[in-house]
Amino acid sequence: MSYRLRHLLNQLPIAFGQRSDRRLRTTRLKHAQFASFLEETGFGHHDVDHHERGLRWRRTAKRLFLGATAFGAAWVALESARALTLF
């Protein structure tokens, strides 16, 4: 069974009282020793945590939105001025 299908099936609601080991059943890492070796050597390790990355994304999205709004307002003002000069 493919990983994605297993992951989707494991997202279904679980009856109370049953053990929820979704992460264990859908993990891509099969060999614990190899995974611990990768962790010890620092392979693929980044110092950016999820919270900081989310804040950085929000800040970038806010700047893009404000820039697009300013551009739109300037465009409307320019087109309005151009339309008024035609009369």
C-alpha cells in the first residue's frame, strides 16, 4: 500500500479508547539505527524552527499584500487623473 493512501486512511477519525499511533504506521523511515545515525551526524538539520518560519512567511505575505494594495491604489489614481484630463 502506498504511503499517501495509508496516510489518508490513517487520518480518518478514531473511536475513543483505541491507540492512535498514526505516526508510527505512516513513517517513511524504516530503519531506526540509520535514522539515529543521520540525526547524530546532523544530516539535513536546519536551525530554523517552525514558529520562526511561520512568522517569516506571515511577514513576507503582509509585505506583498501591502505592496499590491499600494500599487493598485496608485494605478487607480493614475487612471482617474488620465480620465479627467481627457474631458
